[in-house]
Amino acid sequence: MGSAVVLVGVLMALMSSCCAYDFYVGGRHGWVKHPCESYNSWAGRNRFRVHDRLIFKYKQGNDSVLVVTEADYNSCNVADPIGCYTDGNSVFQFNRSGPFYFISGAAGHCAHGQKLIVVVLATRNPIPSPPPAPAEPPYWPPPTPSLSPYPSPASAPSTPGNSPSTPLPPRPSSSASDLAVSKVSLGLTLLMALGRLLG
């Protein structure tokens, strides 16, 4: 029982983190004063989503990362940051959609291009499934003439919209339900694999 609880916990952790990505700001060069490529050009080539993380690598003690307002970004104002990171390996996780502004806290670095705007895409709410179509009444074929001495059953009254010949509108496809099925399939596969390893 205990191993099943651990297994479910591991599975939940995998499922929740399967769609978040780590982005290394500046690539192999890191967070530097004179980047080879502007940080905003780099950001424009990537798509950022809620829960993704930016990783800033720089020399501790010589630089820092400041999260600032748009006005402070535009003026390179380091006096009143929203957040300040100084450890040399700073990780910032996006907790909402919208723009985020980053500048260097080192004197003069922001003016030399060490600044970054990241726009995080809005989360997609799953498309609600349409309500199920009402059940069609059973189809009774029209009575055929019979030579039987017994009377034929009365035919069911036909109402507009419920006749068997009225086609139902096509059900819209839902990529959200496809994604949910994919995640459940992945989860079950991982669960079975871990179950075999543990048991």
C-alpha cells in the first residue's frame, strides 16, 4: 500500500511537470553585459507558458537579475525592483501570463543590452465538451401490408426534429480531450512500468 502511494505521488509529479520547460537565458554565454544576440531577439524565437522557468547564469558577486516594471525596464532603473536575484544561477518561474521585464542590477549593464522582455502566453482553458445529443426514439419501419388476420401495431407519431431522417450535427473535435487522453495514457503506462519495477 505504501509503495502504491509513492507511485501515485511520483506519477502526479511527472504529469504536472511534463509540460513546463527550462529556458537558459543567453544560451551557453549566459546573462552577460554584451550578448551576442539581443535577449529580446532570443525571447522572440521562443514560446513561454505559465510554469516555464528562466535560468540566468552569471558570475555571482559581479551581476544580478532584477525583475522590474515596464517603466523601470525602459529607463534601466535599478532602484526599486519587484524581485532581485544574486546567486549566479537564478531561476525565475512564470506564475501568470503577460509580460515580464528583467534587467541587470550591475551599473551600466542594462544600458549595454543586458535586459529582457518575456511575454508569457495565456493558458488555454479546456474547451468544454458539448452536452450529449438527446437520444433518438427507436426507429420503427413503416408497416408492410400483411395478409395476417391480426391487426398491425399502430405506427409511432413523427415529430419534427426527431425523425430518423434528420441528421445530427457533427460533434466538434476537442483537442483538449485528446490531450487529456494522451496524459492519462502516459500516466497509465508510467504506472504500469513503475509497478513492474517495484513489484
